[in-house]
Amino acid sequence: MKLAAALLAEEASNPLMPHTYELVVGIFSFAVVVFFVGRILTPRIQKTLAERTEAIEGGIKKAEDAQAEAQAVLKQYRDQLQEARQEAARLRDEAREQGARIKAELREEAQVEARRIIEAAHAQIEADKQQALTQLRAEIGRLSTDLAGRIVGESLEDEARQRRIVDRFLEELENSDAAVR
């Protein structure tokens, strides 16, 4: 007992040394906490951390896949855009060629139409000229017959005679015109 009393006296005298019952309760409490943390909480924490790691890695993988897909879609879009530009350039060139072709066709049609109009005008002029000459011959013949009848003093009413006289007069007139030229 003396020893216990000495220990008690010594414990009372040393403020840094805990009491024995505190030491036993503390060790027991520490063991319970270590057991609880080591056996129950640590696996749950490990599991939660593993799930979070998998979720993060899965998210990173999904993000990488999404980025790769986005890159593929962007490349496809750029290819389609390039094809569209090439198609637009081809269509522009075709339109220019077609426009030039239409312009040439219209010019050709206009020239053909102009030639047709000119030829028709020449034909009309020639027809008008022939008609005018015919009318002029008839008028000259009538006037010549009247004049000749007045000069001769007899009537030149005979139509056959008139025609012969007029034709002879016109031939002489044409021959004199031809000699002058």
C-alpha cells in the first residue's frame, strides 16, 4: 500500500502525469476510435474517394470523347464548307459560261434578225422601185401619147400603137441613159 500511497503521492505531485483511470479510459477510447475509424470509416471514405476518382476520370474521359467528337464534327463541317465553296465557285463559273453563251446566242439572233430585216427592206425597196417604175412607165406613156397626139394633131387612141410608141421611147431613153453613164 505504501507503494500505492507513494504512487498517489507522486501522482499528486506530478501534474504532467495523468491519473491511471484517465489513462485506461483514454487508451480504451483511443482503441475504440481507431477501430471505428479503421474498420468502418476508412473503407467508406476509401469507397467514396474511389467513386469520386472514377466519376472524375469518367468525366475526363467523357470530356475527351466529347472534344474528339467535336473535333471530328468541326472537321466534317469544314470539309462540307469547303465543298460548298467549291460547288458555289463551280456554279458561278457555269453561270458565267451560260451567260456568255446566252449573250452570244442573243447577239447571233440579233444579227440574223438584223440581216433578215435588211434583206426584207431591200426586197421591199426593190418591189417599191419596180412598182414605181411600172407606174412611171404607164404615166410617161400616157403623157407621151397625149403629147405626141397634140404634136401630131391626130389622136393616138389605139392602145397597141400607144404601147409600141411608149416602149420605143423608153428604150431610146434607157439607151441614152446607158450611153451617158
